[in-house]
Amino acid sequence: MDILITGLLLGGTYALIAMGLNLQYGMARIMNLANGEMLVAGGFAAFWFWTAGQLSPFLTVFLVFPVAFALNWLVYQVFLRPLVKRAKSRGQLEVDAILTTFGLSFVSVGLMLAFFGGDYFSYSYLSVPVHLFGSTWGANRVAAFGAAVVICGALWLWLSYSRAGMTIRAIAVAPDSARLVGIDVRKMAALAFALGGAVTASGGALISTFLTLDASTGVMFTLKALVIVIMGGVGEVRGTIVAALLLGLLETFVATVIDPGLTLAAAYLLFVVILLFRPQGLFGKRPT
Amino acid sequence: MSLTATDWRNLSLSALALLAAACLPWVVGNYHLTIGVTIAMYAVLATSWALFSGPTHYISLATAAFFGVGAYVTGIGLQHLPYWVLLPLAGLIGAVMAALVGLATLRLSGVYFVIFTLGLAEFVRQIITWGQNVSGTKGLYVLTSITERDIYWQLLGLAALVWALGWLIGRSRLGFALRIIGDDETVAKHSGINTARAKILLFMVPGAVAAITGAVLAPRYVYIEPALAFTPMLSFQVVIMALLGGTGRLWGPLVGVIPFTFLWEAISISFPNQTTLLLGVAFLLIVYFLPRGFVGLIEDARRRMGSEGAR
């Protein structure tokens, strides 16, 4: 029971991070391997505002979101737009995007190392016990989960019911046909990419309330987010959420029962199983 | 297969160059021999990497995983088996691992493969660390009488093997099939090529070679532990060197390895804290300004000179 709830709490935050990557990969068609660094940057911002000004991480989110949005929009326009233009096929774009975002991820790790040093950073915020279902939980975990649910829910409603959300889903499904019905694919792709980065950075600010981060942990989160996105089905919102909760459960289970050092290995095994038996993802449609 | 005059000329030139390189330990001091070993190591890794990733455009980030496994084969096996058995054994294990990775991912699109290989080194590292925790050991001492010189010659021999293999594959049906896959995978499928099988077979080459390289280099480290043997930096450096040189030609990666090793040596001495940042910048520069590497530059220059000569 403890494992179940801890796992779900962790999975909720993972869902937020993976949702960010899904917007970037599923909708904007950019495999962004610098996604984890955006998360760490969000965490750094929360840490910095808390230690310097006692500003609650949950308020910092409101600051991190627009800043990360602008930053990712710029990254898309400056670095990725030329690649989209020059790519002859989707495969070519993927290779170029992977190499570029790798470069970007190294650059951002390097910058964060230069500014903040290589130490682990953590702070204690809301680390008071909460009683739920007969057990005790850290209030920060519960609050982060709540915030993640709110953001995920808002995002899902926006994608499903607003006009802009529908356009973004349209470019995810059929970028070529979307142009025929008058959608500015380039603009919407940039928007989706920026939004994805903003969501991930907010997830980072939330996750930093209960996890210890350092400048080079980004790639671990990128990997986990990728596993979640592929498990749920690329471009699928519901699938992402279910997959994130599953991964949260599995990780917590492995960490408590076997060894905390094996969490990534567990995620990886799950990935192998998915690739072997359902490569299109739990909720994905089989390519025709 | 018949060899043309140009083939014979290229082959004898390569053999001469290798012989010249083999004389290095008698000519230079210890410091330069160390750099020589580094260059030989990256030349082997980058060339074998490009054998697979060049024609198929599948970016493999698994070099560190194979390398680390190879190092552990030497580290553990040295107490039980004679040294000369270990290198082929490492190669075999590397090839089997590569085949398994290939079976899981190479039937799907390239992105899955990249992600999978990105995590592979970390996955193996976590498993080995866990195994050590359970068995209560920490690192491994690799104490041998193998000198830097022996390592250098072994690597040079391995490099010769990789080049010969690459040359043979390039002339074979498999090489031809891979070039078609790289151009257009759908066309390849429709012309009756078993694309997954071809890709898996070829991916076993860098897997085996990287594992053997790890096995050869283990004595150099003296003490190996998971964090050292599976350092992800290795995979990235191999990718960047191969891309810098250019993957279109067999000698391409070598053209990238030599300048990059010297550059990296200079960077690690002058800016030890900014290496990650500078590696990132190097990645970006190559993608935007040298998409085909030095090979592309050289070929463009040749073509220009050729067309001027014709006029």
C-alpha cells in the first residue's frame, strides 16, 4: 500500500515531465534530448528563489513557466528551424535534431556547472508529515502531485477542447494535410515546442521540492521521459499519464524491494518489454 | 573478387602507413606514446562506429556499454583464463550483446535505437554496481605485465583488422544492401533486402570491436570500477570524432580522430571545468557547419579543383 501511493505520487510528477517531452516530440516532431536539462534548470530556479528569497516553489512555477516558454521558443527558432527547413525527410530531421539537442544539452550542463557548481542541491520545503490512508507522507510530495495533476488536467482540457489545442493535435497527426486546411504548421510547431519546454521546467521546479538534483542528472530524466512517452504512445496524452504512473509504481517497487540503485535499470527493462511486444505504445495506433 | 591497380596501390599505401605507425614507440617518448594509444583507441572505436552508423544513419551511443563490458571481461577473466583468450571472448560477448540490442530495436525506427543505446551504458553500470553491492566487492584490480607499448600494438592490429573488415564489407553484398537502406529503407525492403537482419549483422561489428578495445585497455587503468569503465563521455566523443571526420569514407573517422585528440588534450589541460560545455559547442558546430565532416570538405575541394582543371 505504501509502495502504491508513493509510486503514484512520483508518477504524477513524471507525467508532467513526460507531457512536456510528448508535446515536443509528438507534436513539434523534435526529439529533444536536452529536455532533462530544462527540468534541472527549472529545479535550479526553484532552489535559488527559495534559498535567496524564501519564495515558495509553487509560486516560482508561475515565473518558470513563461521564462521557459520564451527560452524554448527561441531555441526552436534559432537552432531547430534551420534543421526543419534543410531536412529532406523525417529521418534526416530526427538525426539532425538528436545531434543538435545533444549539443544543446551538453552546453546547458556546462553552463549550469559553471554557474552553480557540480554539487547536489536540495532544500527542505514543506517537509512536514501529512496523514493519508493510514500512513505518513511528506507534504511536499503530496503538494507536488496536486500541482502536477492541476497542470496536466489544464493541459489536457486545453488540447482537447480549445481551438489552438485542436490545431496542435492536427499537426501531430498529419503535418502535411494540416497546411492544406490553413494551419500555420511552423508557428504551431514552435508553440508546441515552447509549451513542452515550459511544462517540463515547471515539472522540474515541482520535483526539486522532494528530489535531490545536480547539474548532470538531466539525462536521467530525459531517458525516463522518453521511456514514458514511447510506452504511452507518441502524441498520446492519456497514454503518457498512464505510462508515467506505471513507471512511478515500478520504480518505487524496485527501489523499496530490491535496491534503490536499480531504478533506471527497471525503467529500461520496461522499455525493452514495450519495444518487443507493443512498439506503438499502450495507447498508440498501429501504423498502417 | 578482382582487384584493380588502384586497389593494390591503396592497400599497399595503407600497409606502409600502418608499418610506419607501428614504429612510433621507438621514436617518441612516453608522453607521446600515451597520446598515440589514445588516438589508436579512438581510431578503432570511431571507424567501427562509422561502419554501422555511416551507411544506416542510426546513431549508436552504446560504445561505452560495450567498452565497459570488455574491460570487465579482462578484469574478471584475468584470474581464471589466459590473457589471449580474453580478447576474442570480449569480442564474442560484445557481438552477442549487440545482436540482442539490435533484435529489440533495429526492427523499429531510428529514434528507438538512439534512446536504447543512450541508456544501455547506464543500465549495465547499474546492474554491475548492484552485483558488486550484493557480493560485497568494490572495484577490480587489473595487474599485468602488459606495457603501454603492447597496448599500442594490439590497438594498431585491431585497427588494421577493422579497416580490412570495413573494406571487405564495402565490397560485399551486405555493404551494398546497407547503402540502399541508408538511401531509402522502403526501397530496400521492396527490393527484397531483409533490412533488419542486415542492420543487426552490421551492428555486431562495432559491438564486438568496442568490447575488444575495452578488454585491451583494461590493463592500462590498473583499477576499474563501474563509473570509470562505463563513462558516457566515451560514447559521445566517439560519435563526435567520427562525424567530424566524416562517415562517408573508410578513412574519414581517422581524419577526425587525430585533430580532435590533440584539441581535446589541449582543452582538458587549459579548461578542465568547461569540457562538457565545449563538447556541446563542438556538436553544434559540426551539425551546422560540417554536416559531412572533413571528408565532405576534402571532396568538395577536390571536385572544385577537378572542374577547374577540366576547363
